Amino acid sequence: MGRDRSGRGDDASEAGSTERAGSDRGGDETRTAGDGHATETRPTGDVRAVDSGRYRHLIEHVQDAVVEFDFVDDEPIVRSVNRAFVDVFGYDPGEIRGGSLNDWIVPDWKREEARRLDERSAAGDVNYQQVKRETATGLREFLYRGVPYAEGDEAARDGGFAVYTDLTEISRNERRLKVLNRILRHNIRNNANVVAGHTTRLLAEMDRRDDEAVDVAATIERAAHELERLADEAGNIRRVLRRPTEEGDEIDPVPLVRSVVEDHRERSPAADISLSLPESASVLGDSRLRYAVDSLVDNAIEHNPSPTPRVRVSVEGATAASDPDGEWIVLRVEDDGPRIPPDEREVILDSAEITPTHHGSGLGLWLTELTVETFGGDLAFDRSDMGGNDVSIRLRRR
């Protein structure tokens, strides 16, 4: 493991001790009080004087996480953090100070996004964006605001402030309401209409005792089963959302994955389900992870028209390119079936808005996404080497 992200400052005053003593940016001289708090910063030959005593009290008491940083070789180096940052991100201020902000809080697959935001700040632009950032307990969603020291001035390249408003619970609650309001209402109503409509046809055709009557009955049966599936998945979603994940929650996904696969082998003997598992692993999560794995394997089998669908399930460390510090475990379900439609993937990954007609066709992928999100993980879609889907769950290693 590269860096220890789990430390928290035990002394509240340590979080408040946010300025370095001595000579600082641009020849500034910082006077430090006996408790370690910076009280005043006076520039030497720089007209942009900053009296830290005038803004320090405000920064320390705002509810948003605030980081003051210097640009060193175009990299934002942490100069100070406020108490809210310690509470929200869970990192010890003594350890993060003087290090690269991006190394600590930006997931490796989000580095390009962070680089673009840094370039705007360095150019003197105040910028805003909703982002995912890494905390000691996993990924969370934030409204990011980059505020340079000066706008439209070369001085902006000295550094500035990064302000993070935690949107995680707000975003989750909004999405939960939309899921329940749109998908459940739409799908249950539509399937109920199918049952009613085909039942009428079946009653009218029963005397003929022909193949059409059998087909109609089969359609009714499929619709009824889909209603049952929706009800089960809705119940599982409720259980997933019932409580947040605690920092100490830990589970070995290997026996859980093996158990899910064994269940599906019994239920779908025609399916070819292969496993690739280490002896053990440890991730941030709990037994609710089973809902996500079961849903992905079930989708891979049920939505494959082949009489012998192929499914490959694996648990492995993330690639060195995407996770150089080895902090993530990837659980992958691959298949050779039809690709998940792009509009469904976009809705699940928040790149498209949920609307009455654009919300996904079921709850299975929502169950997976909400479960992974609860554990501070990440869900991704790709194409498998079998020509079908490659759905991966990324979870923090414990």
C-alpha cells in the first residue's frame, strides 16, 4: 500500500494548525502563535498581502471541506486544511500537508478530470464541477469549487483554495426517490397491463386449444415472473439503503461470490459459469454485497438468448495502470450475451437524466449500483472478450 489514508487527527487544534511557519509562498513570512495556528502572513515585496487572521476563523468554521494549496510544478500541494476536511475526508492533516492533493483524494481513473480543473485554477479561473473524490471510507460525491488566489493574473499560478461540498447523501436520496417513483410505478403498471390484456385474450381463445392460446399463457407467465422479480429487487434495494456502511465494515467477497455462482449453477444448469478466485480477499462492505453479485450473474444468464449462456465471474486486484497503489479489488462478471443498451448504462452511471421514458428497464442494475455506491465503490461497463458485457465492481481493499 502506498499511503495510509485512515489516520485522523485526534486533537482538534491539529486540524486548525493549518499554516506552515517560517518563509512561505512568494517570500511571505508567517508568524505563528504558540498553539501552532498561523496568525498573520506578511508578504515581502508582494502587494497581495493576506492577513490569515481575517479569514482563518471563517474557513475553520464553514461546514464545507476547504484545502489551501500551492502549485508546485503544476501539481496542487496541500498547504492547509480546515476541520471540516478532516471530518469529511478522514485524513490526518499532519500527513496530508505538504503532499499532492490529487494523490490523496483523486481516484486514478479521474486524474485527467483533476488535471483540467487544476489548469483552470492556474489560469486564474474560478471553476465548479460535481466530482467523485476518495475519502478514507471510499468514494463520495462533491460539488468542487476551485478558487485561485487571483483571477486573470499570473499570481493565480501560486495556488488557491479547493472547496468541497459533500453531495453524497443528497444525490443518493434524489436518485432513490426517482428510482422508486419512476421505475416501480412504470414497470409494475406496464406488466400489470400485460397480464390483464393477455388474460382477456386467453379467455377468448381457450376453446380453440391451439398454439396461440399456449403462447398467450406463456406471455402471461413471463409477465407475472417479472413482477415477482421486481418485487424481490425492490425489497433488496430497501435492505441495501436501510443503513449506511460503517468504516469498520469488512467482508471477504470470495466465499460470497462462490456461493452465488453455485446457486445459479443449480438454478440454470444449461449455463456455463466459470470462476476465477483468489484464496481470499478483504474489501469495505458487508453481506449486502451478495445482492449486487447475484443481480449481475442473474442478468448475464436471463438476458442471454443462447441455450447455453457463458458467464465468467472473477475477483482480482485492479490493474497497476488504474490502481498503482493497490488499494482496490475488482469483482467482474462477463458474458457472451447482448450488450446492455447504452441508454440503460448512461442512466445507471448518472450520465443521463432519469425521466418517465428514460429510466432503465428493470431494477437489477439499479440494485447493483446502489449497493456498490453504499460501499463507496464504483461500477463500470465494458465489452468482454467474449463479445458481451464486462460489468465490474470496484471496492476499497481493507
